[in-house]
Amino acid sequence: MPRPHGGKLVNRLTTVSKIEQVKAEALEMPKVSVSHELRLDFENIAFGLYSPLKGPLTETDLDTVVLNGRLSNDTPWSIPILLDVTKDDASKFNAGDSITIESNGEPFAVVKVDDMYGWDKEVYNTNIYKTTDGEHPGVAKTKRMNPVLVGGSIEIFKESSGMFPKYRLKPEETRFLFKEKGWRTVAGFQTRNAPHMGHEYVQKTALSFVDGLFINPLIGKKKEGDFTDIVILESYEALIEHYFLKNSATMVTLEMEMRYAGPKEAIHHAIVRKNYGCSHFIVGRDHAGVGSYYGPFEAQEIFDDYPDLGIAPIFFRNFFHCNKCGGPQNDKICPHGDEDRENFKGRVMRKLLAEGKNPDPTQMRPEVTEAILRHDKPFVE
């Protein structure tokens, strides 16, 4: 099992004995309101998922992350975690002060301010998203963000309950779980979809090289037409129950916003799984991409820039069902032509499911289909 990123698992949660004291002190501090998505990022810092970060980036760290994909101490880091505030809010405190962070009117954290600074959004977008096109969701979000950034360290005194507490484990818990299962090597698999046969093929191929599979669905904010979170979880439960060896796979949810930053986000996703305790991370075609902003394999090629990442990527290129081979294959091992290959088309499967129809069993397991169709509304509306 790899050591946490940066060498030590961060814990920025207030100890139980001090919660009431910190809450009382927070009432007297200047307040800054943040979105639910940023609250989740701050909780991920506090839980250790974003180790070695202890809070939103300072100016020095942001500059090196944007330009070099590394923190100022040269630790690999590719996605900035930022606290943006209005000029009016920024006028109410200074470096060295502590401020209260609230979301939806609920105070939940304190940030000790190290610095406050402006930022060049165009340089940021160019380096993080490789585009300044406002149609890119990450660029659009950056343009909406406030002009002043606050760097510092965070302490969380009130955790959110989480959408599915049963599946929400902290890195210290997953690391204990892996040891309990006797898994020395673990492959992390990120997903935002119910599983089809292509996903299962990738997972089982990776599993043949490691002790355990860590299925880690991203849950939370989704767009219209996506599978709902509960459908994703129940469909994976069905797949694990019927098609995986007992004790070979486990599932934990990850509440984290997608940035659609392609290659940069692939590195971020790998770091998060390293902190969970994974030794390997599965990276497919167009990982974390959107539209045509990135090449299909850029999210794999970027790992060449990070030989010191501390988690091994497992790359998959094109996979499909081959009628002649009689099952899922990939383009490195299947000798047959396009006339024998049927791609796993998520859109086609979603259309059939939306009509209450079963996808072909070569595309999706019947038990998975059944788990999905048990829901009257399996998709976000």
C-alpha cells in the first residue's frame, strides 16, 4: 500500500472535545459563504483525500501548480483548490486572521488566512483547462468566480452528513479496510455511470494484476440525462454480487465536483485514489474530458510527466464487443475488423433503458439492467 501523497495523511477535523469551543469562536469571526461543491472540497481536504493540502492554495502554491503542475515544494499537484471571495468580503479581514466558512447559511469551518491575492483567470484557464473557451464548463466556472483568492489552512468543526453514509469512507478507513481484506495492491476505478460490459471488462482485466478492486463512483451534482446516484450504486451492487469473486471488490462513494480538466484532472483523480490506499489507478480513453478539448489519450500521456506520482496508472485504449472473439476485447489483442466489433455505446443503452427496454446482454448484464429498471426514473431530469 502506498504512503499518502506527500508522506502523511492530513486530518483537519476538529477534535470532539474542542468542537463547541471552535463553534463559539467562529461566531465572532468574519464570515464567507461558499457553494456546496466547495464545502465538499474542503471536507475532502479535512478527511485527507487531498493530502498534503491543509487548506485553499496560497499564491506561491497556486503559481507553481498552474505553471508546473506541482506545489511549491515540488510535490505533484494538478488541480488548484481555491477559496474565492468578493472584494467586499476581503476588506473585512487580513492575513493572519481567522474567518468562518459557511454554506447554505450553516457555519462548518474556520480558515486561518495566510495570504490574500488577485489572480489572472486567463492564465489559469489556459494552463489548467488548455482553453479559454467559455463553452468549457470549467472555464465558465472560473469566469464566474470572485476576484480575490484566500490561501490558508482549514479546520472543519461540522461535517456534512453525506448522501450515502454507508458508502462514504475516509482514507484512514479505506486503508484499514484494505489491510483487513489482505489487499496489498488495489486498483482504483472511477465512474459516473451504471456499469456496462465494457466497464466490467476493464475492471476484471485490472483485477487480474492486483489483489482488490476499489470502485469509486463520483456522486453529487449531475447533468440532465445522467444516471441518478442511487441507480449507479444499486447497479454496481448487482454487478459485484453476481459477477465478482467474493472479497475481490469493494465500493466507496466520492463526493467531489467534476472539473472536466482532462489530463490535469486525471492526475488529481490518481492522487485522491493514492490517498485512499490504491496502488494502481485505471485511466481510460478521454478520462475527465468534455467535448473535443483534449485528445483521446492525453489523460494517459500526462502520466509521463509524473514519474514520482507514487501510484501506477493502468491504461486502457479502445475496448468493444467482438462477435468473432465472442466477448469484450481491446484493440491490442483483437485481430478482427470493424465489421465484427460492436462498441459499448452508453447513449444507446441509456435510450433503451429510458424506454424501459433491456440492452443486449452482450452490452449490459441482465442483473444490472434489472437493478436500473426497478426505478421509475433512473435518470436525472
